[in-house]
Amino acid sequence: MSDVDHEFVPDLPDLIDAAEYESHPDGRLMRFQLRVTDDGVQVLGDAFRPTDLEAILRAIDDGPIEQMLCG
């Protein structure tokens, strides 16, 4: 993993459905969702390539990245 702090959480919304995998054989699909909260704007992301997603999230904010442990 990178030098970014990760905060492991029990669940996060799926922004990419498994049915979409076949339509994106190059694995470059990435989705974002913005939420306005009492603390500001929350950026949620989902991607086939987590390192690419993390690079974008790090460019937005240097805070911890919430991540699920998938099995």
C-alpha cells in the first residue's frame, strides 16, 4: 500500500456493479460520488484499479482514505 493512511470500514456504497465488468475489459472504469455533509464535501470513489483511484483521492485531500476489506 501507499504512504496514505487507510481507515478500514465495514461497508461503502458500490458505485460499480459486477454486471459492468464485461463491458470494461481494459479495467479503466472509475466512478465518483460527491456528498454534501455537515463537515463539508465527501468524495466516494470506486474503481477497478484502486491505485489509480487513490492517486486521485490523494490529489484532492491528504486525509485518510476509507477502504473496505473485500473477500
